Amino acid sequence: MKKLLFLLLLVLPGYVNAQYLPIPSAVFEWKMLPAYAEAGTEIRPIVDGPTETLDNFRVNHYTLSQGKTISIKKGDEKLILIGSGELLIKQGGESGQLGSRSVAWLPSDKSIEIKHLGDAATAFFVIKWDADKVGDEFKPDLRSLTSYDYQKLAFKESAKGGRRDVARGPTPTLQELEMHITTLKEGEKSHDPHRHADEEIIVVLQGEVEEMINGVPYLLGPGSLIYLHAQDAHGIRNAGKGTCEYYAIRWITKHTGN
């Protein structure tokens, strides 16, 4: 008992202090994410804490069974990224019906309702962030529910695979939000390890990838998420059979600049 108490005294101060430190670059392998059920909905909490530029950043993964509906309270800007299946998203008097690999941006001022559509279970990420408004110098491109249908995104083929540009522009709390989907052929890498001033997340949609962060390789499968702290060296390659595909979402707040 004394040994256990001693260990707790060593661990707890660091744990408490860590809650107020920015999230470091990290990988979240899908197979390692704990899940729990709530009223027939499977929920996997992934990230919840401050980053270098955001007061708080939260990512949860949900799986809805047939006919299920959930509500999310207002507060914080949000992205809904669908991994598989179909959803109907409602906010105020607006709604959008989206399928696999599509994404929707939602403002913070109204609660949202997310309803399962179709016959198969629907899996999706809810990405939320809390930050100061950027002000009039960056007039938001996004003001109300805005959806991006994967099937309607133009595919730009390249020697390595291709890319779908989703969106790029200011939001009420971000100087810039940029999203794209990269497809890589077997064995190809997107680029050599590099650094940039903006933070970024990557969501693996298909295949296996190897993410290199500050010289350390991480192997990740579909459903996995990568958070990249500003200025950390990183690079990604297709480490599996066939093509891989992933979302890259990066942001700049009024505090960071380009």
C-alpha cells in the first residue's frame, strides 16, 4: 500500500500539470482507442485539451446504428467528418445529407441533430475547437452549416496518386481553415519530412500509412488520427497494399500568422 501511495504522489502532480500544457504531436491508432456505449451509440473519445493556438480541441468518434439520432449542444465551431455510411445533419432551419468521406462545417451558435440514414451503421468524427474570434480583418467565408460532398469533389490526378481540395478560407475563429484529401499509390510518400507554422490533423480513411514525426515512424490503419504540433517535422507515406487515402486538416489562428 505504501509503494502504491508513493507512486501516485509521483505521478499525480505531473498529470495535473499536463492538463494545462498544449497537446504534443501524437498518433491515435484506431485499434487502440477505447470505446463505450451510450443509449445504443458507440463513442470513442480521442483528443480533449488545449493546443498551441486553440483554447481547447476535442475529437470524438461515433458509430450510429440504424435509425439512431444524437444531439450535440451549441458551443464551439465543429467539423463532422463521415468515415462510412450516411448522415442527415440539422442545425436550426438548415440541413445537409452526406455520405462516406464527406465533411460538414457548423457554427457555434446552435445545437445540432445528427441522424443515421441507410441500412448500415454510420461512423463519423466530431471535431470541435474553442478559440477567440479573429475579428473583421479576416471576414469569415463560413457563417452557416456548410457541407462538402466527397462525390462532388474534383479529383486532381498526379504521378503519386491525387488530391481533392475541400475548402480553404477564414472562419469566425480561424484566420484560415484548409482541408484536402490525399490519395497515394502503393509505396508512395506525400513529401519528405517538413515543418510549418500551422497545426494539422490527419485522418486515415483507407489503407495503411506510416507517419514520421521528428524522426520516429508510426504505422496506422483506417480510422486512426494524427495530431501535428506546429513546427514538428513530419511526413507521410503509403505503407500498405493498394492505395491509401486520408484527410489533412490544418488551421491558422489570429495568433500564429503564416
